[in-house]
Amino acid sequence: MHQYNPYTYITLQLPYTYISLQLPIIPEAQEIIPREIPKDCTVLIVEDNVSNYFLLVRLLGHLGIRCEWKTSGFEVVEFADNLPRIDLILMDIRLPYEDGYEAMRKIKSSGRFNSTPIVAVTAEGSMEQIHKAKNAGFNGFLGKPVDPDKFPDQILSLLFGDSVWDLNE
């Protein structure tokens, strides 16, 4: 467990001068402080396209995140209930049997997962879709294809309680 230290130390070496400063950490600077992913972090990916699933798994695997896979929204709550832990759910919108909106509503209404962030991941990226996802209760939005350069930071933000609303245009 980390002990909170309200100060950070910075040492600068200029051409002829040494400067050592003790600066208080301000809330706006918190985003630059490295955050650790929990050791047993698990992301549930609800995606019917195998290629999209494998891309997400590879990107998440580089972060040390364990992934679980469900290919449709049908019985997603029952599936999730059998998992020991879920830190984040990446939900495709266009799914067979039950779309991502209906699956998200069921997950949010279950007692266990009502505070688990659920992010819409869809190829139907538009501002209209982002507004629809926000109004439906999603905690974020990622347009497909995901950007492999931005994706790790987006996942870290989501895991630490921030929202991400990105079309990936």
C-alpha cells in the first residue's frame, strides 16, 4: 500500500547551476503520475467479431490485463456472475440476440456490477452515437478500429475512474 506523499522532488541541472525544488502535488498533475494496474485486473470483452476480440486481447495483454470473452449480450450477466472479478467491460454495440445497449442495462441493474465501468466499442462512430451512449448510461465510448497508440492510456484512464469519449477518427 502506498503512503501518500503530498510533495514531489525535482532536481534540475542547468549549465552552471543546480536547483532542487520541493513542490506540492496539485490535482491537475495527478494524471502524469504513473498508476499501477491491479495484479488481477480483468476486462470482460463483449464482442462477436473474433478479429476485433483478438486485437483487444493483444493490446490489453501488453498491459498485463486478463481478458474474458462473451460473444453476445445474451445472458451476459449470468456469465459475468461466474467470474471472480471484473474491473471494466468493453461492450460492442451491434451484437447478435441482444444489442450492447440492452446488455449494458441488464449489467447496470444487477447489484454486483452497477459500479463497473462499461464502455461502448463500436464501428458506428459519430457524435450522435456518443450522445446516445452517454444518455444510455455508458461510461465511455471508443470508436473502431481502436488506435493502438492511444488505447493503453485510454484503458488506464477508464480503470482509474475517468471517462473516455473517443471516435478514433
